[in-house]
Amino acid sequence: MLAYPFFLWLVGDIGEIRLAEISLKQALLQRRTVRDFSDAAVPVQALERLLWAAQGVTGPDGNRTAPSAHAVHPLRLYVQVGRVTGLDQGLYEVGADDHVLRLLHGRDLRPSLAGAAIDEQPWIRQAACIVVICADMVTPGRAFADQRPLGRRGARYVYLEAGAAAQNLQLQAVAEGLGCVGVGGFNDEATADVLELGIPLEPVMQLCIGYPAETD
């Protein structure tokens, strides 16, 4: 298993990752769903910033860029790399605490992920890389078992957290000049099989990323 450094902390005890100079207002105004990507490769530094925006650690107590109910932090990120400069093609696991990209294998799972999607979604095959947000669905269920609706509150918190992480990533993609489309329409079991996820992890959302294709 190969491991790649994830973030470069630059300043202070916690440090800061250097982000593009763009205001939140600009990012919100410019955010659009992009479903058509060019063949250009995404720089690894840009991918690192996207991942930091989604789940970066922002304090010594483990706080992150996306809020988590009771700080359970059930999300886990995986990246299917197709065209990222500085990274080999393959599926990577993003370390939740050590900020390392670990290469699980060198296969291109984009066609298989597209095959597990609901209806035809060609942008899954076309994307330079795909960030897959997965989650431990068991721990939150236990943590919030006494909250109504009983047995379902924990899952609701997971989906809220995943949405926050996805929006963070999409806004950072705007700052990077990248396009992004969120994919929620997929067969859960088939997608979990493609990614070889083990219990308690389940796929929640895919974010297809790349430079937008040129339009006339």
C-alpha cells in the first residue's frame, strides 16, 4: 500500500492550508453544477485543498471544516483518481486523522461506478477524479438511539454532515476553477461492492470533479 502526504500545514501549531483568494460571496454566486469535463488533469495540490475543505481538521481538539453532531465524525473519504498530476491512477483512502492519501489499488473504478449509477450518468466516467463520501452508519445510530424518530435520527445527522462537507468541497472547486457535480443516484449495495467497503461503511454521495469542457 502506497501512502502520499495529504496536506502541508504552513502556519502555527495547527497550521493553515493556503487557499485561493476568492470571497465566499463570489464562490456562492459562481457555483454551478458541471457535468461535462475536459481531458485536463487536476493538480494534486488542488485535490488536497478540496479534501481539506470537505473534512480538514481545524483545531487541536479535532474540529473539522464540516460540523458533526456530538463530534462523532462518521464520514470517510475515498478518491478515485483518473487524471491527477502527482498521483497514480487508482482508488485512495483519505486518512481521517493523519491526512494521508493511501493507495488501495491501481484500478480505474469509474466505469464500474457509472455502471452502479441510476440511469446513464456519463460524467462519472468522464471526471478527472471522484471523491466518494462514505459514512459509518452504525456509530451515529447508537449515539442517537434515544432521539426520535427512534432508529433514524443518527442517519439524518449523517446526511446533514455529508451535505455540509459536499458544499464545502463544491465551493472550493469554484475557487480552483474546477467543475463539480454531486451524484446521489446510485445503487448503494452495488457501489459499496465496487469500492469494497466493509461494515459499517456505506456510500453516501459521489462528487465528480474536473476542469469544465470548453463550450462554444
